[in-house]
Amino acid sequence: MELGRIFGSKVFSDSVMREKLPTATYKALKKIIDNNLDLDPNLAEIVASAMKEWALDMGATHYCHWFQPMTGTTAEKHESFLSTEKNGNIIMEFSGKALIRGESDASSFPTGGIRATFEARGYTAWDCTSPAFVKDKTLYIPTAFCSYSGEALDKKTPLLRSMDAINRQGLRVLRALGNTTAKKVISYVGAEQEYFLVDRDLFMKRKDLIYTGRTLFGSRPPKGQEMGDQYYASIKTRVLSFMQDLDEELWKLGIPGKTRHNEAAPGQHEIAPIFNTSNVATDQNQLMMETMKRVAERHGFACLLHEKPFATVNGSGKHINWNIGTDDGYNLLKPGPQPHHNNIFLLMLAVVMRAVDVYSGVIRSSAANSGNDCRLGAHEAPPAIISIFLGDQLTDIIEQIEKTGEATNSKGSDQMEMGAVTLPKFKKDYTDRNRTSPFAFTGNKFEFRMVGSSASIAGPNFVLNAAVADILEEVADRLEAAEDKEGEAKRIVVEFIKKHKRIIFNGDNYSEEWVKEAERRGLSNLTNFMDAKKTLLLEENIEMFSRQGVLSEKESLSRYEILVENYNKSIKIEALTAIEMVRRDILPAVMRYIGVLSADYNQMKSTGVHQALDMQKELLEEISTLAASAYNYVKKLEKVVAETAEIKDVTMQGTSYRDQVIPVMEELRRNIDRLETIVDSKYWPMPTYGDLLFGIQ
């Protein structure tokens, strides 16, 4: 396989555009993309024609506007290039109008009250900043999705708006400080994707995995991840074959899969791409998740992207590595060899500190979903308290600035010596890694570790971008009004550090001491989805999104409604699945086993074999008691689900699912998981954790 030949071979990339488009058209389109200009419809006609011919050469027969509604997945409606003439001959058509705009029925997509069901029309609009691609003989055109009245109904639109905001406010700051060369400030992202692989035949025997993506029942196997022998271990042949196939599919789509390895839990793995702009990285991550599932099927696997598919081992996250830079290649979050003298870096660091502290609630909200409620806070993922890890060097610098107004020295990194002459000496990084921190500085970027593996990264990224843009606007206003701009920048850094140093924590975020310390500092601890999502309703957050042009008040309120409705539906599906599994599969199997035990007990008793009678009786009593308890909890669960489903207010309904339904599900699970450990495996009706986690050889 020649990587240079296949990489991006299915993408209408910059190099393809340069080759296929007339020079003047290519330059005009590049100018539009690079400078956020309006698209000329006449230009779109030429681009559409070239795109169609390229797609036909790639074997495409259809095209679609590919968008990301608030369902948590992507959406597409395929249209054929085929058209007929009066004489019955066929021609292939694709116009500039069809490229720029698509018309979609929006009535079945979540709108959060923006549109009534009978008001069905929605529009998709071409996002020319994200390249089109061919997949499954179809030309995919990345688009934004809005209602007939113009409100965003998707995840891409607010992300694009947030990128505009950070560009607008970031350029103001740079211009005020004398930078005249940068034409654009860009947010970049690299998203590490964790996932599980299980045998597909076993997957299809678990209704909970099929319907909810996670196991609702399952006892801990004798071995979990405690030996640490899965992490970075040699990759099994069958899994490696999947990974190689996945890499090739991703490379064809221009997705630069860079890192692959085994993760901590049995059956868990990770893939990470190279950085890209926030918009393109979001599209690529959506494509990556879809491709992972499709390729897994080809290899006899099911790919699990739920945040906590197995209760007793690590769940899966999606670490978002985020930074901002300029179009001429300058990373605004790179400390350089002398960070204490790097004024623009110190200013940007202070801006991020203030943004994360002031908007910590809505940043936490951006990582909240029902799956993450099962994962956050365990010894595998950050707790729900938002804090920033800076490491010793940067912490020392900000402490100097806080005390004296400037930093006069910087701790250098030490030389690493391994103690053997043949091993190389090298310089250590300036910061260690803190795997417990939700928002950690990692050398030239921040790693937002709280996001769940199934989530779109659009939400966390537009929230981060908007929050930082809002503080940049504040800074720009002050700099533009100041006579001594360098002096004002230094004063801002000192002020922000003093006001927001409480957000810095370099210790163990898992410790109970930190929970108490965070409370003393006044930091919020939003431990569940409902508490986190309510921050979207706070006036200061609504005003921030509106001020930056990212979400209008109407869009913010509708987004809250949609996200809470999705949460409610997810928990209801889990509860109904648990009920069905227990009623139709587990309890009937347990009753059959009780019948066998009872028959054996009676036979032993009648034949005079008394040695094992007490043991048999005790086992029968334990299983019968657990089965009766499980049956009672099933009935209770049916009742609370029915009552909760009748609640009309989405917030009250969500609160009921959290406080009434989930606790009953947990009690039911305790009974079933105990039964699994004592019922003969021949009678247990579904694959166990041991089968699922260790079944791949």
C-alpha cells in the first residue's frame, strides 16, 4: 500500500480543487475560505460542475448534503445525479444551487420548540471550509442545517459561528498589540477517541448492547484491568487487522489517523488523529466514529462508543486537545523557551484561565450526557469539578506574576539520564501529565479530558471558543482604549491571575481532599447531567453566547430542551430494556434453574442422601430471595417509568428519571448481578462480562 497515493484519495481536497478548477475560480474560492467571505453563486456553478465530474470519476452516482442535527448522529438524503432529456436520454446534472442549498424536512428532527411539527421545512447550506468526499458511491457535501426561519438546528452552525467569534476578537487583541501580519485566528483540535471491541455474535445476544450501547447487567469477572496488562500491550492479530483496515479507510477520507494502541480495560482501544481546524476536526471525528462501526462489522466485531459499556472497568472518553493559532503558523498557546518573557502567551494563558473560571458551569455542561454520568469521577476520568492543571513551571511563573507583577525567571526542564551509557540523554518536558485533571495544559495546548466517547466534539468546542472569545473581547476593549498597550496587557495578566488562580489545581483530582478544597474555593461540582445542563439557562451564559453571535437566546433555550429530551429518552429506553431483559430472559432462566435445584433437592431427600441437603436448601433460598426481590424491583421500575413518562415538563421529567428511575434500575441490577454469580452458567441467558471482555483472541 502506497500511503501517499491513497491518503485523501476520496476527498475533494485543496490539491484536487487546484487541479480541477480554473485558476481564477480556485483562487477566488480559496480567498473566500481563508477570509470568511460570502460565496458568489456564479462561482458555485463552476465548483459544482468540477465537483460532479470528479465524483463521477470516483464512481459516485448520488450526492447528499451531510449534516449533524441534534440527534447525536449525522444525517443525509441522497439525490441522484441522473436526469432525463425529452428524447429519453440520460444526463448527469449537479448545479451550483444544488451545491449551495438543500431542502430538508425538518419536522422529524429535534427543534426544542423552535418549529411546530406541521412547520416542516428546513435548509442545509454548503460549508465550503470542510472538504467534500466520496463514500459508498455518493458525494458527501458537509453542510449546516437551519430551520425555515433561520435558527440553527445542528451542531455545526454554532461551531462555525464560534470560530468566527474567536477570529474576530483574537485579531482585535493581536492588532492592538502591534501584530499586522496575521489575517486570521483559528481554533485547532485533535480528538483522541477511545472505544471497545466485542465479538459481534456475542453483541447480538445482548439486548442492552443492541438497544442502549451499554450493558445494563453484568457481574465483575475474576479478572478485570487490575494487572495493567492490557494498556499498551501487544495488539491481538484480529484487532490489529481491524485497526489496519480502519486506518486505510480513514486515510482515504483524508483523516490522518496517527496513534493506535490498547487502552487500560480489556477490549478497549484508542485512535488519535493529527490536529485540524475545529470545524474539520469535528467532521472528521463524526466520520471516524461511523467508519469504526462499519469496519468493525467487516471483522466480526461490534464497536462500542458508549462512555461506560461495562460497569467494573474503565469507560471511554474523548480527549479534546484544543489550542488557538494564527493563519501564518503562530501557536498562541506555545510558551517558547522563555515563557516568562513571552507576553502574548502569558496574556492568552490568563484569558483561558478567566474563561474557564467564569464559564466553568457551561463548559462542564458541554461534556454532560447520560453516558458520562456513569463515568465521570471514577478512577478513570476527571471528576465533575472544572479545574486547570498547569504544571510546576507555569504555576511558578503565575505565582511570581501575582506577587510582583512580573516573572523574572523560569524553571527550566532537567536533563533526563536513564543510567545506562547506551541510552540517550534528552531534555524533559516542562510539565508532567496530570491524567486526573479535566482541563490540563500539555505543553502547547489544553486537553479537555471530560468529554465522553460517543459525543460530538462540536458542542465542547463551540463552548470553549465562545467563552475564550468573550474574554478576548473584554481584553481587546481595554487594549484599544489604553495608551500604553503593552503595560495594559501586563496589568490584565496580573489582574486575571489574582482573580482566577482558584481554578488552578495541580494535585490529585480524585482525592476527597480536593472535593473539599474545591468547595472552599467556591468551585462548582455538577455531578450529573441535569444539574450541568441547567447552566445553559443561566442569564450570564445566554448573554455570552448571544454577545458572541454563537447562539441567540431562542437557540440557547431550544438547545436545552433538545438535550434534556434526549437524556429523558435515553434513560427511558434503558429502563424499558432492563424490564424486558429481566421479565422475558433472566427471570425465566432463573426459574428454570430453581426448578432443577428443587427437583434435585427432592430427589436427594427421597433417596436418603442428606449430606448436601443443607447446602442445596441454602442455595435455593438465596436464589429464590434474589429472584423475588428482582421481580419486585421490575414491577417498581415499570411503575416509576410510567409515572415519569406522564410528566410534561422536560426538566421535571429529567429530574424524575435521575432521582426516581435510575435508583430503581441500580437496585434491580444489584439483584441480577448477584444472581449471575450463583446461577449455573448453562442457564444464564446472555454472554457475561468474561465472555465479552476476554472473548477476542
